[in-house]
Amino acid sequence: MSPTHMPHDHEQAFSTLIGAAGPLDWTGLTSSLRGEFLVVLRKRENLPGGLLDTVLASDDAAMLQAVTGNPGLRHDPAVRERLAATGHPAVALAAGEDPALRRATLKHADPEHPGWHGPEGALARLRQIKNLTGLRPMVHAPFPDLIEHALTVAPVALSERERGHALRGLYRHDGAETARIWAELLGGKVGELALAELDAGGDLSGLLAWAEGTESAIRELRPGQRADLGEQAAQRSTLDWPLIAAAHAAEPFDERAARALVERHDCPPEIVAVLYAAHPLAVAEIAGGFDARVWHGVKASASVLGKSTRMLTRRALADGLSCGLLTDAAPATAVLAGTRGDHAGDAHPALAELTAAVAKLGDDPAAWRALRAALKSARGTVTDLFGHVSAMVGDGKAPASWPEAAPAPTDGKAPSLSGAREAFIAVFDRATVEVRLALLPVLDDRTRFDVFTRAAFDPRLMETAIARDETWAAMLAARIGLDADWLHRLLALDSPVVNARIFHRTGATPEQRRAILSGTRFGPGEGPVPLHPELRDRLLAKTGGWRGTDAVDCADTELQEHILRHVRVRGERPQLRLLLNAWERHGKDRALHLISDSFTGANYSRRPIGRGAKSRLRKLAAMPEPAAALAALRAELDATLTAEWQVAELRREREDHFVLARESHVWLWPRILAAHRTEPLPAKMLAAMRHEINELPAELDEAAAAQGNAWDEVLSSPGGPLRRLRAEALDAGFVNGFWLSGCLTSGQLNTGQVLTDGFPAMRALSLTAQALAEEPEPLTELLAGTVGDRPDAWLLALRMLPEFRGTVAELLRTAAVAA
């Protein structure tokens, strides 16, 4: 067994046992089974605490490297800190893609450790690095030659702060003379200060304080100085924020510098405010803590100010910041827009105050017209806005008609909202449902359309639209996100214009689209509901995305031919349904046309209808009195639309599972699911359905994936799953134990049974690894009662694992007795 590789089952089983271990002396185990542990350390995220302690306390370079290279462990803050504290050369090398960890490790490095030195040592390998990201951590190392390497390769690219650290490090670890030589070579302000301090007998601690100081940071923040402002600013432990403010006042920082400062967790609100005033959009994207000062002194275009105010409003609500949202933030339209939608801050005091202000408007149409008019020119705060509206109403200056009245969009698409329109919807959403219902009739058509398509969802508003008339219902049908139940209620109106908007809604089910194509009428009336002309034109231009069932049910002859040319209707019975529908709706000649040689497909076979369906139709057409035969055929085909027929067909013993799954049936999924829950469908049928049916319900898809081809064999075998578990090796035969996952998923077996009855042990542990990760108790209890905390028993069990043919319980008991 190679230290870098283990077979999958061995790795899974070994890792599962290790992960379930209790307190244990790991030293001997990691030494005796070093290769296996290296594999586990590289991949397993959850290690027993004692194992991690053992590795971190060791001087084993390979194991430390394995832990460092494990992303799940390395990104854990506690593990990360402990890795750095080792100061081990292996950690420094393995942290290649993590400069912060390498820097922290080098700070803790012991120069006497032999792993740093020699031709193959860590220092030799680190000196091969030439890129700036890799060089930066070196200035913190206690190794003069490593510091000199960084200065040699990137004397200018390193920041003042990093050069200060480098010279201070050279002084500490190689003396004043080396530091002086490099100070002269570096020159500039850093070199000048270093030489002056050395001449005065200093130890360059003053240089380091200067390099870490705020004045140095300010220089780095100026344009053209650094490409990595954020990283450099984040590394400084503290900044003198009044000094930062003064520097910005004297010469404003650019956008990149502003972002670097605001991204610091300790950036105070007053600094956020002045930087936001200079760069609203850049700061609004990342601002954390801020207060009411942020809204004052901003000079930006109306567009920029609107976007940035909206972003800050949403952040303030989400973070629960008290920042004068209603009294200080402007413009009011942007603040109101920022209150829309779901917020983590729905309990924010500002929202309660806004709701109270809206309540004062009542259901007075004049007050709401005044609000809409005031929003058009609102430049001040929300408080100012409502004060102005109150004054307009009190002075009798509310508009007599709806401001900016406009017709509703006719294309069925809900346009995005902005400005006064979006702000009005935000206020409308804060009113009580009684007020909103009272206002609906007095709104102009465009605003009413906005309410039905963009306002917060409320069932009572939706019900009002459906009950009112076709115009209101058509507005509602344009709303994105309506689920199938609401769409069905709209379908029941039998309105071509409403149906046209429903057809392209993402929530519409295949059955609902077929109902529209077939002209199914849900209410009183004669004949099919016609397709709206605009929908019909769009569908005639569509060449892809059709289902076979669309052609079967379509009542429009031209559209049906168009669909049939671009999609195959599979199965003799669905083809017969299509032909019979055409005969009953449009006459015998229409059905005969669809099977004629003159009608051909465009994207597939030139013969859309198969021989079997053609033959039966021709026999019917040749009958002098075909009515009885047609009725019998209709009864036969209607039976295929019943749950009883479909479930029986899916369960029937057959060899053509994939053929049935491909057929263009209208599957009754709720009833099929109910039958499956009572008794699982055959595994081969599930597999075929998963492969062939795009709209297969998730539950059946998951069942097909979990159960595999052997599921029906397991359930039908004498004694069921447990008997098979006890009788058949999990690594035997073509199915190779994969049937087990379906049994665990369905509850037919549990992990405890697999541990005590499944064999061989390694395969049993591998197949149950995920289940045991979620519920480890059966394994932890078994371990406690057998090998316990005895390293010798553990060692024997782990060594026996690959070849042991018994169960997990037998493996552990044998090891416990024999050790």
C-alpha cells in the first residue's frame, strides 16, 4: 500500500473508523500505520481531537504537510492558528497558496530546526519562489538569506511596511552591518530612516514603528503606489483614523483606497461617511458599520445617489443599524425602494415608523394621489415627503386625477420598476390590505398593473383580480412567480388573453400548457377556448422545446402540424390519441392527412406516425359506420389517462421499460407517487423513467438513484433485505452491494444491522460511510464495547481491515480479544 494512495473502500472504511474513535493514544497508531493516516489527514475534515493534537505536537513533516494541505482543516480558524504556532518548515511549504498562513508560520519559525536547512530543506525550496505573493511572507522570517532573497527579487514591489520589516529582521538575525548594506541598497525614505537610526545606535525598532504607522499607510493609499491596497491595509494592526481623515480632507483618497479602508472591520462611522461622500457606489457595496452622518455631504449625480442610497438602506435594515433612515437619508424614493422585499431587518424601528406614516394616509384617494405626485419630485427625506403630502392634502392641493396616468403594458411582460413608480409600490406594500383593496379601483391602469405584478404577494389582492374581470386577471397573469394553483384559478376563467400570459409562466405545469393548447374549457361555453392570436404567432415561430404531448392535445390544426414536425410523439397509444383527437375535432380527413405521405417531420423521421397507429386508423376510416369502433378506441385510450392503468403498466413485468418511459403519456404524477410510497415501483422501471422523463418528480428521481437496479430483487427475495445482507457478501456480484444504499434510504435496513450483519467489514464500512457520518452512534457504541481506548486492539483491527471477511462487529471483537 502506497503512502499516497489507498483503494476507495479501504480509505472510506479506515476514515470512518478513525472518525468514530473516542479518546485514544494516537502516537503508536500514527507511527505504525503512517501511510494510511497520511491519506486520511489529507482528506478528512473532522478529526478526533486527540489525533489532531498528536500530529501538531509531532515533528512529522509529512503529517503536518497533510493537515496543512487539507482545505477543510486549514480554513478552520482554530486549526489554522495552531498550524502557524508550530513554526514548522513543512507547514510553511504546504501553505503555498495561503500567504497569510505562511507569514504567520515564518514568524514562529525556529531557525535551529534542521528541516529548514540543507539542499532539500525548506529554505532552499522557498528561495526558488519569484512571484510577489510568495515573496511577501519572507520578510517576517528569522532567516537573513530568505529576507535577502525577497529584497533582491522585489526591492521596489515590496511595500514600505514590508521593507521596514525586512531591515528590522536583518538587524535582529544578522546584525547591524547587513542591515546597513541593505538600507543603502534600498534607498528612498525607508533607507534614509534606517541609516539615520543605525547611525544613532538604534535597533531599527523606530523604523518598524514608522513603517507600521499611519503616515506610511497613507502614502501607500495614494494613486500609483500599490496594486494591492486592500491586502496591505488589512495587514496593519491599527490605524490613526483622525490622521486618515485629515489626509483625506487635504487630498481625497481615490476609489480603490476608499474601498481598502472601509473594508477594515475597525473603520469608524465618521470615516465611512467622508469616504462615502467621495465615492458613494464603491463604499455602499461594502460598508459595514455606519450612522446618520453617512447621508450628509454626498455630491453625486441623481442616478449614482439613488443606487448608493438604496444599497445602504438595504444594508442598514439587514444589519439593524440606527442611522436616520427616515429622517436623514435621501432621496426618499431610493430609501423607499430599499425597503422593498424580504429583509433580515423586518423588525427594524424605521420600518415600523414607515408603516405608521403610511397608516395616516388611510384609504383617501386624494392622499394617495398627493403621494404619487410628491414622489415625482422628491429630493429630501422620507419624513420630508410625508410632511409635504400632508400639507398638500390639508391645503386642498392634491391632484384631481392620477399623476402620470398611463395604460398597462400590452405584451404581458412586467417591466422593472424604478424611481417614483417603485417608491409608490414600496409605500403601497406598507398599507393594510383593506386600504390596498380600496385603492385598486382608483389607480391608473399602469400603476394597477405594477401592483398586480410587482407588489408584495397577498392572496386577497390576487383573488380580487380574478373575481373582478378579464382585464384585471390578465394583469395578474403577467406576474412572475405565480405557482400552479394560482395559474389554475386563472385558467378557469377561459380567457384567451389570460391563457396567453399563463403559457410562458415558469410556474405553469405541462398539464396546464396542454390545457391551453387543447382549448380545454373549465367553465360554461361551447367549443375549445381559442388561442390568443399573439400567443399563436409566437408558438408558430417556436421550433424547439416542444413535448410530444403538446402535439397530441393541440386543438389548432396549423399549430398541431407545426409541433408535430418538430417533436416526435412516441408510442402507438399516444399517436392514436392524437389521430382520434384530430378526427373528433376536425373530421376524418384531417386525421388521414396526418398519416399521409405528404405530411413529414422536419427534425426527425419523415414519418411522424408509426405503422401500428396508421394501420388502425386506416381500418377505422374504411368502415362504413365507424362510430362504435371510434367510441371503443376512445374508451381504450382514455383508460391510459387513468392512474389505475398507468400504475399497473409501470408495475407490469416487461422487458421494454425504456420504451414505455419514452412514450408521450400524460403521466398522473401525484397518483403514481402515492402508489410508489405504498409499494416501490420496480427498479428497472424507475431507472428507465429517470433516463427518459425530464419532468420526473424529484422523489422518484431520488428513488431511482438510491435503489439501483437490484432494489426489486432485494425486496422480492425470501426474507427481504436483512436475509440478503446476511447471506451475500457486499463485494460480490455485479451489483457489488450498491443495493444497500436504497435499503438504508428507505429504512428497510439501519446502520446498526449493517455493522453486525454485513460483510466483509471494509465494504460494509465504505457503503455506510455517509450514513455513519450523519448518525455515528451505532459505530461509536460498538467501538466502545470492543476495542475501546486500547491502541493495541485498534492497531490490530486496522491492520486486519483490508482482508477480514467477517462483519464489522466480528472484526472489532476479534481484535479486542486477540490484542
